[in-house]
Amino acid sequence: MKRQLHLILGLLLLGMSTMQVSAKTTPWKNQKTFTNPVLYADVPDPDVIRVGNDYYMVSTTAHMSPGAPIMHSKDLVHWNIISYVFETLNESPKNNLDGGNIYSRGQWAASLRYHDGTFYVFFGTGNKSYIYTTKDPAGKWEQRLVIDKYLHDASMLFDDDGRIYLVYGGSHIRILEFNKDLSGIDSNGLDVEVIHGEPKGLLEGTHIYKLFGKYYLSNIWWPQRGIRTQVCFRSDNIAGPYEMKVILSDDLGYPHHGVAQGGFVDTPDGRWFAMLFQDHEAVGRAPALMPCRWIDGWPILGDAEGRVPQTMQIPIDVSGQKSEMVASDKFSKPQLGLTWQWNHNPDNSLWSLKERRGYLRLKTGKVVGGLLEARNTLTQRTEGPKCSGVIALDVSHMKDGDCAGLSAFCAEPGTITVKMEGGKKYLVMTDRGVEKARTDLNQDKIYLRMDCNFLTDDAHFYYSLNQRTWNSLGTRFHMIWSMAHFTGNKFAIFNYATQSAGGYVDVDFFRYSR
């Protein structure tokens, strides 16, 4: 692999051995700093690569569509979504919220690789596994291979001899081999268990690399009595045997929440970094960037004390960089911005940016029992430590039984909702489906706001009749993170029917502040 050869040559020029790499403490001139988590938002299971002077990252988006966002950065700190690997997945009717759902499933733990001019993404869904490819990471991705079984937390490796491997599994880690044309799994190729259930505890999230002539497997490890920890296995042979070392055990000052699972990446001048994530409760699982120091041939993560720095210098000084993982929208463009995702696959016949210019129209479809069953709920991430979202709704075309509004969307959502009942409209605040407050609504244009405080994991809902005076509605809503969804709380704009389909609302704007 050309990139690996370049890396090896660069390290040799710097006087570093391919068999034993010493710590590199090259100073850099950049004095700008950032604070971890590098993205204070739900960007879990990151995998990161460098191609030339550009960095790319992929993460988990579970049941959201489009899925598997591809993010780009010039400095490893400021990231922007440039594409999604897929628009929709159609494994079963449940992907469309028909006869069930795929909450806590969907797209998981992708592997991002670049080889001979092509980008590759591998991911599993709990049911199947997929490989997508593209020449342009900001363009359209094409489905290359579907495997009719789930290969858990997998990572791809293009070896120097042209062979292609996949490492996967939980606790018992296996490596298999693909056909060289990626047409499927090579039935005569390598298929071996390399980690045999040791160390005890949760072991998953493998990332595989070949560096300095050795094979490295980097894993999250959660011992039975301890925090999430990053471990590394290395071997001279891909089939093993592998030796193990703990390379990071730190909670970044957030007790009982270890930083672990993610990828390694280098800079053009030979420095190394790791991008791992940390559970941050209601906001989700947020990535942290840290140095990677090669000591005695091991990638030791963190600073000289083995800690993830709370504040550190930005690795590459590039002017004008900023992140945009959440964005305001006036709905004036012909397509939705890349920060938006639907809950499950959308029904494209029931939403429009064209029917009323400058508005997002959300039409009701089938009658449902509540928000978690509703199609076409449109979401964006929330961000810590605090953030706020405002929507403007035209509710003049709602039908009896319709519910439209703004939600802190998760497995146990809170909402501020316009409800149409008996020909009258009401503003209602709900906490996990339980009504906490209501007031009459006597106009068709309404402004709704949700303020999030992730220092306490609380949200508050407000409404305004004129965009100037804001009124609180209901009680504080305590947001949670739950394995039932496996995602952080989202801003969610919704409209669904509980009695009959055919109503609609128009969303004038979504305004975000932090």
C-alpha cells in the first residue's frame, strides 16, 4: 500500500526503526488550541484516515437516514459532513417503520479505508454487512458487496501483497480474507480466531493496521471492574500469535466514562494521533483527539502521563477552519443540508421543499400511536455544553388528531407539540409520553424552542406567538442516553396523524445557536 510505504520511508528518514519506534515529540509552531471532546456531539465509533493533506472520518448513525456520514477536516479538529455512504437501507419493512423498527440497530461501527485511488467503507447492521466504494468521498458511494450475515465491529486491511482482510468480533476476534476483487469472502483464504476471549470483559471495536512491518489490532476493552480502556495487540504475522498492551486508561475528568474505541492517524510530518470516543450521557458519544506516542513499538495514547489532554494544540495550523455538525436552515435550497437526517427511511412522497417555496412541508401518512412510530421525523444532532433550536410552524392545515412540533428525540422523548383536537389547537408539553402542560393556541403561526443543557442533561421547552416574547411550557425534561436507541438526543421536527392522514404543516425555518 503506497501510503504505508510512504509512512515507513518517512519514519526511516527520521531515524526511527521499523521494529522499534521511539517516542516522537516533534514540536510544531501552531499555538492555537482546542478542548476535548473535539466534537461535543454524537459522533461515535470514529474511524479516521489521511489522504495527502486531507483527513476523513466516518461514524455510526444507527437507524438514521441517510447513514454513515463522511466527514472532512484539514486539521483533525474542525470537521464537516461532506457526504453519506448510503441514502437508505432496505433490509426489511422495519427500516420504514412498518411492522416494527430498527432502533438500536441500523448502521454500526464503520471501517474507512483508502487504497489505490478508491475509498472503501465497511459496516454492519446487526443483520447484514456491506462494502461501499467511491473515487470521490464527497460524491456518490456505490454498494460494492453485501454479505448476508453480520460481522461485528469490523475493520478492513489492504496488505502489501494485495491480500484483503477483515477483522471482526466481540471478545473472540477473528480475521477472514476477501477475494482480491472484493466479490466476496475467499472460501480458501485466511479464516482464523486470533484473540481467544482474553482479556476477560467486553472486547470489541477492532481497528486493524499494518505499520512498521507489524500487524496491530486496537480494541476497546471494558474489564468487569474498571472503565472503558483501549488495548492493542501486535504480531509479526497476521494470523498471530498476538501480544497485548494497555495503551490508554483515562476518563478525561468524567468519572466512570473511559475514553476508548476509534482509529489512529498520522500527519505528513510524521506525528501520530488517535481519535477515540467517550460516553457523554444525553448528548451522545463524543470523539476526543489525543497524541499517539510510539514507544518500544507500541502506540501509547495520551500525554506523557498517559492522560487525554483536556486542552491541546491543534495539530495542523490551517486558517479559516470551523466545524459544522449542526446548522440553521431556512429551507430555501432545493435539497436538505447534510446535517439533517430522517428517523428511519423517509417516505419521500410525504415531504417537500418545492410545494411552498422557502418552507419544508411535512405531510401525515399512516395513522400511528406516537412519535416513535412516525415516518418523516427530521433530526439534527445536539451539541454540548449548551445549545438551542427554534422552529417556525404554519399549522393551518392540520387535521383532528394531528401532532406536530419539536422534540428532544431519543428512546424516551420530550416534546412541545401542537395538537389538533375537536377542531381546536393546543400547545402541549410531554415528558416520555405523559402530558405535563397545555395551553390554547389561537393562531396558525407558532414558534417553538428547545434549550439543552448537557451539564445537567436537562431540556426546557418554550413557545412564542411573535418571536419576541417567549413563554415556558411544562416542566424541565431530563434527557437520557439509552441502549434502546444507541444515539444521543436529537433536535427533531415531526408531524404525524393519530386519527386520519392528509394533514400537513409547513416549517419556515430551523434556527440553531450554541
